Amino acid sequence: MSENRRSIVLLSADALRADHLSSYGYHRETSPVLDELADESIRFENAYSASSHTREAVPALLTGEYPDVAVDAGYHLASETVASTLSEAGFATAGFHSNPFVSRAYGFDQGFDTFDDDLHLGQHKLIALAQRAIDKLRNRHYARADEINERSLNWLDGQSDDEPVFLWNHYMDTHGPYEPPGEYATLYTDAEVSGREAQSLYQRAIKHPESITDDERELLVDLYDAEIRYNDAKIGAFLEALRKRGLLEESLLIVTADHGDAFGEHGYYEHPRYLHDEITHVPLLIRPPGGASGTVDT
């Protein structure tokens, strides 16, 4: 494979704020995998998203355009994406995620040979959003990282060895409601929180932030940090799978987020359309083939 046709792997996490990663100075070791990756990557200290919300942030990430150019007034894709450009250049392209706002219902499958957005009831926007509403009622808010990994690795294993790939995995685990699975549920807290309780607390924090007590805020942060730790472990599993396939060392790897999440620092929770650092400052690690090291402060 020639140097200018290296494979490209883009891993993005939804609602992952930079200052909750230990590689960015957080007091908890929430991201041991990304910490290790940062040692062999170029780490961008001051990377900021184009928006605090997925509807504008991911389009900007995939197109390199500002949101008012990347999408139209209805948030449908309105600009060519990196997938389109690379597909035309002979790359096999695939995307895997479960966020309805950047689904095929909004045209984001453009340029992807394979596009799995976890919306299986068709391409119509209202039907797609209705499916997501039904999923929420049964307390399935998104596809977990292990599902995304499995789907994307199955796709990778079906590709030709001599064809470069562009692979985008977008993980939703760090997006609320925060329900860390299994052993991660009590990683940072002794409280036993059911899925329904976690969903209720998260919704109340959004709608009535003034009602959240100090203990409840601490619980939200504990659960969020545990989701980060879970997602970090699954990213680690994915990177190890790439390494075993000989793909990691010959690929350009990019790890980032679309935006962050707030925890009452400015009187609100989640990620409404404000411009505070908590919801716009994102991690950005770029590992070229063979690895590199350095920090970009600008």
C-alpha cells in the first residue's frame, strides 16, 4: 500500500469532554487506554468543536465546513464529506453509530459503501426518530460500544487487503442518560442506580437543573466518568483488534469527540447550545502510521 493511500480510522465519542480524561489532567484515571495512546500520538490541547450539539458538530467534523454550510436549515447534509472524497479516491468506506441526528434519514450515508446507523425501520426521518423513541421506552438508548466494534470489525474482515479503508466509529456510551454497564456501574459510586432512575435523574437535570442537589450532581459525574472508563476499555479492545489485523500500524488514527457535557457549572446540564468550554472543548489525538509524539497547544 502506498504512503499516500494509508487507511484512515476515525473514532469519535458523543458528549465526551476533554477535561474528564486523565490524559487531559483529570484527577481520576478515567482513560488509561487513551492515556497510553496519547503517548504515541499528537495530542491537541486546545481542540474545540464547531458546536455543542451533534446536529452541527458531526457535520462539521465530517465535512471540514462550518455548520451553516455543512447542513441545511433542516439539518440534512448539504456538503461533501470526507467519506465521499475518499470513496472517489478508491477507499472502501464505512460508518457505524446509533445517533439518529446523523443518520441516513438526514443524508449522512452519502459517500459510505456501508453505513450502519442502527436505524432499521427505513430512511424516513420521522420513522427513524420514532424507532429511537421506541428504543428509549424499552430503555435501549443506543448501540453499546461492543456492538459498534463487532459490526465494524466484521466489515473490516470482509475487505480486500490491498484496498485502503476509511472507517468511522461513533460511540454513544458517554451520552446521557449515564448507565454504565456491569462492573462499571459502581466503579466510582456505591449507589445502586437502575436504568429508570438514571434516566429520570438525567431528564430532571436537563429540565429542572435548579432541583439537582450536590449529592445528585456528584452521582451524575460518577456515572458519567464510569461511562468514559467503559468506552475507553472498548476503544482499547478495538485498537487491539486493529493491531492483530496489522491495520493499526499502517493507518492514520484519529480519536476525538463531537462535544462535551455540562454538570451545572453554568447553571445547566447536558449540552444545550452554549459556548462554554465544558461543552465545546474536546479531546483530539492523531496517531500517524508508526506513531508519533507531541503536543499542539494552539
